[in-house]
Amino acid sequence: MMIGAFFDIDGTLYRNSLMIEHFKKLIKYEVIDEAIWHSHVKHTYEKWERRYGDFEDYLEELADIYVNELKGINKSHIAFIAHQVIRLNGEKVYKYTRDRIKWHHDQGHKVFFISGSPEFLVEKMAERYDVTQFRGSKYVLDENDNFTGEIVKMWDSFNKQRALDEFVDKFNIDLKNSYAYGDTSGDISMFKMVGNPIAMNPNRELYDFIKNDDELSKNTTIIIERKDIIYKVDSNVETLL
């Protein structure tokens, strides 16, 4: 049996959100009107930036607009801009998870990306890091390769588990000795399936779940990477907020 390493991308490997960066580039290339940002998203973003709001609220609001604005746009336009996003941002990652990907490759493990970001972005990130296979949120195309506005999401725990199950069956993965890396509650199902869950800069919801789950509290490694230092803590670490 093979050992697998299952990585979320946004907030776990990449230090931001690939979808957010793609959204910004769509505005730069005038695919999306800049007025959309100022009239709908800017206020929520500024609340989060000043730490009065929640990043997930900002991301959810932006995601709804992003999906709506992509409707009717041809895949070829999106693919070009997606390439620019990865070319400019593909190395803006956490050192810890980047090094872990290399370590897994060196050990001969199978490496997988399972991300809520659009599949056309996850695909290019997967190529950059030479992963075995990947899954991202699928943006449905019509017969002319234009986006329909429909998506098959991959950011929730249920769908991430389905993707992981597919990889386990296809590659004969030994889950007991495998690894999962994530940062939000959408990664809980992956954590509960493997013997070595690693929470990378976990948000409050994921941390609280780990702390209150006997199995995960015992098995999960919590990694905090800030500035030029990486901390390893356990689920009993004191939190101030």
C-alpha cells in the first residue's frame, strides 16, 4: 500500500486565496468591472483588514460575485489569466508546507491537492508542485466552453472526503500512515481519515473542533508559521481570543 499526503491549498500551502488573486487579475484585464469591487466587496475586505470582520465573510461575499461575473466568459480567457496568477503567485507559499511537499516526494509518497479553489487554478498549482492528482471546485462549461455559472464545489468537508475516497481507491492508499494538511473546518473529514493530520495556521473553528475531539486532539500536529519562525503546538495551547 502507498502512503498519501493530502494538501489543502488556500491558507495551507498558498498564503492567500488563489480565487482572490484571480479575481484581482480579472479586474486588471478588464474582464470584471472595477466598480464591482468598490460597490460590493471593498467594505467587507476593509473590515477584515482592520480585524473587525471575518476573513470567511469576505471570501464568501467575493466568491458569490466571482461566480456570477464569470458566467458567459470563455475558458480561453480565464486560462490565460489563471496562468498569470500562478506565474506571479505560485511561490508565495508557507515554507513549512512547501518543505513538506518536497519531503513527501523524497519519501516516494503520493501527493494530492484537494482545494476549494477553481479547478483551473488548482490544476496549474498542481503542475508547479508535481503532485500525483488534484481536485478543485469545478466550474461548469457549456458546449462553447463558456462558463454557465454553475459550480461543483470542493471547499466543504463532505466533498473533500469524497475526493479523498477516490484517491484512496485508485492508488491503494494506506490511510493509517498517511497525512492531511489543512487550515479550516472544511478539512475536518480529511483529518479524521488519516493517521497524521496537520493543522496549518488553523482558524478558530478548526482549532476548537480539534481541541474538543478526543482522537484529533491526540493525533493532530498544529503548526503556526509567522514571519521567519515556525511553531509546533498542541491542542492545549492557550488562546487569547
